[in-house]
Amino acid sequence: MSVASCGDNNTAFDGKTNYSEEEKETEPFDAGLSIPEWNSRKDTEYRFYSDGNIEFLLYGANNATLTSNSVDNDYDAEAYKDYFVHIDSSSAVVVSSGNTELKTYINEDNESVTLECRLIKVKMTVNGHTDSVLSGVIISADPILYLGNDYESKKTLTPAKAVIKENGEFVITAMYEGYAVIGGNNPYYSIDRFGFDLK
């Protein structure tokens, strides 16, 4: 089994959303709210080696850096194949929202911070395609889902994975849960890369 792991994109969010500040204040994180996508990589490239290793080509095939065990330098042209994965569409929607509650955290200065939060569930869907030769391979994603809370990360309720279809298409659907901060920084999601399981 080989897995190409997912990673975070560390660029700062610009605060843009698809809803107004007035709407945010009157109905924060209510069911049906669409969380905006920001800075996802719509097209990513992966190198599949003949020995089962998989490499994410962050800067393209000409600037590859191995992320798994290296292959013998004497390999021939058939030792690997490069494939692209394309995101055709994606969404993150709040499907349920709890009551507002106060939660207390300890910040980096060891001070107590109390935030007004709501426990929400988010459904994320990613539609995409890749080369049909990868049909039957399990593809997975680990999106960044920021809910305006620097003190808690999302909890994955259902894994974000799917089997690539015969035509190369895939639909990944996953559920997440987390405490969203009322009046905090605007939420967003971002998809950096995919992983593969060659079972």
C-alpha cells in the first residue's frame, strides 16, 4: 500500500466570503450556509513509480522532489508515469448548527480566552477527474476547513475518499464537525492535494 499524503497551504486567507457581513451577524453558521473556497489547487500532478511509490509534484515534473522511498537511479523510462488530478467543482455547506455557547481556551500566552461558538457539521463535496488508467484506485483528500477557531481543529466524521471510476471521474463526499466562532475570522476551505491507496 502506498499513500501520497495531503498537506496544508500556509498562505494567509484574504477574508473574502460569498455572504455579507450583515448576513454573517444575523445568521452565523446556520444550516445551508455555503463556506467559501479559497486558494485550492485545481490541478495537481503525481508521479506513480513502478515500485508502488507515489510522489506529489508540487512544482511540476521538472522540479520533482521525492516524498517517498527513492527509486534506483538506473530506472528506465517505464519506471514511472505522471498523472494529473483536476478539481471540476467543490463545495462546503453547513448541514446542522447547534446553539450558541461560550467555550474557554488557553492561548499561546497561557491566558484564558472565552469565545462565543456554535458546534456545526459541514458536508464537503469534491468532483474531479484524472486519467482513466487509475480507475479502481482509492483517492482521498484532507481539506483545510477553517471555522474561525484557532484553538480547535475540525473532527472528521466520515473519511474523504472515493474510488476512481472507469472514466477517471470521482466524487468525494465527507462530513466534518467543529466549533465555529461567532464574530471571528471568516471561514473558508482549501484543497491542497490528494492521496492515493493502491490496495
